[in-house]
Amino acid sequence: MTQTNKEILETLNFLNQKTDNFKPQIVIVLGSGLGVFSQGLDGIKIPYKNIPNFGSSNVQGHKGELLFTEIENKKCIVMQGRFHYYEGNSMLKCTFPIKVFSQMGAETVILTNAAGCANPDFKPGDIMLIKDHINFMGNNPLIGPNDDSLGTRFPDMTNIYTKSLQQLALNKAKELDIDLKEGIYLATSGPSYETPSEVQMYKSFGADVIGMSTAPEAIVSKYLNMQTLGFSMVTNFAAGIKKDTTLSHQEVIEEGKIAGAKLSKLIMSVLADI
Ligand code: HPA
């Protein structure tokens, strides 16, 4: 048994005991600004710092807690904040919770993040359906010994983001009169924001938005054969897209709240029909 497998089992046992064997169907990972999603939801809450083998997350705008709850009659685990690579967590740590939740029975993952837009047709406050991603983090969460019981050594990444879930999200956005953009998410390691030249390069690669998360979890979800849906909340124009503006995390938090209110409504409505 690999070290990771031992850790998955240990964490699984801990969470099973704390939640009376909660059997999740869906995992929702909340990015900066989506705190509103879990407001008013009741359930079992467990701070990350109490969970064996979880990484550390100390970023402003993230709560650092798991919520086990029921939404629209679906059993959900809500990750209020995630483990970022730029915080010094290994790729394994960043994606460890997804592996544990998969073992608990979850078959669907909804990933959300804050991102800057490189596409000039987008603006802060918009939300974007992730159709595909570019992993430009310089690392991959599947590097290392492979456990064939979890997934294959060389997993296909053609359709990471499940087509039928994308269509459901688009239909629901229409019903709710939400202008849901569609595009490509490019993940960098961070924590520095991009230079304007890097943004131009990423744009030429095909990136519509740029962020510092999501790709590792999405790769692992696909590896584990889970259904995956992803959304970006556009919190700022990426560096150099509008002349003479500089970026701050405070701006990301504030704009994230605007996009977060819309995205929260959309995800609730998706959950009803998933
Ligand atoms: N770049 C990278 N990550 C981000 C940004 C950005 O402009 N905004 C929010 N997260």
C-alpha cells in the first residue's frame, strides 16, 4: 500500500466517524468570493486543521472548513476553501481531499475559482463555464508511483469537464437570465500575478481566464473517473489587459463577491437537476 493510500484510509476513517458514515454524491469546492454559497446551510462542519493529512489553507477569503450537508436533496460536501500549490502544499496535498471524497462515494465534483480575464470580451463580475483548461503550473498531481486501483497511469484528458453537466449549467443560466461566458481556464502556480507579457502569451495559447488553482483537482477528478464541472468568477482584468491598472487581492475578494452571488444561484439550480 502506498503512503498516500494509507493516508486516504486514515482520513476516510476519521471523516466516517465524525459524520456517521456520510455518503456524499457531490463535492463543491468554493473559490475566493463564493463564501456566500454556504451561508445559511446547516450540517456538520469540520475545520481542516482538525482533519488528519489535510494541507494548510490560510488565504484571506477562505474559511478552511468542510461542510457536510444536503442541498436540493443531494448529499454534498462543501469545501470552504482549498489547498493551493502557492501556499507550499504539494500537488498531492492539493488534490488529496478529492481522492478521499471519491472513496466516500462522491461521483461529481463542482470546482470554482477566482480568475483574471485575458479575454477582452469578459469583465470583472462575469462568470465563466470552464470548457477546458491549460495546466501551466509546471507540475502535475499524478507524478509519482501510480496506484492502479485508483486510476490508470496515463489518463486521457480529452473531456475533463463533463459535457452533459456543461449543457445543464448553460440551460440553467438561461433560465435564470445569467450571462454565463464559456472559455478556457489557464492555471499558473502563482502567487505572483502575471506580467502583462505573460498575459499576452497565455492569451495566444488560448486562455480566456487565468487563475492559480482548479487544474490539479480537475486532473485528479478525471483520473478517478468523476464527473466534473468548473466555473471561474472573473474578479479582475488580467495584468495589462486594461492599461495602467495594478492588481490586488482585495480587489479579487470584492469582485469575487459580485460574481459569487450569481454563481451561487446557478450552482444551486444545477444541483436541483444533477
Ligand atoms: N491572475 C491569476 N490568478 C488570479 C487572478 C489573476 O489575474 N485573479 C484572481 N486570481
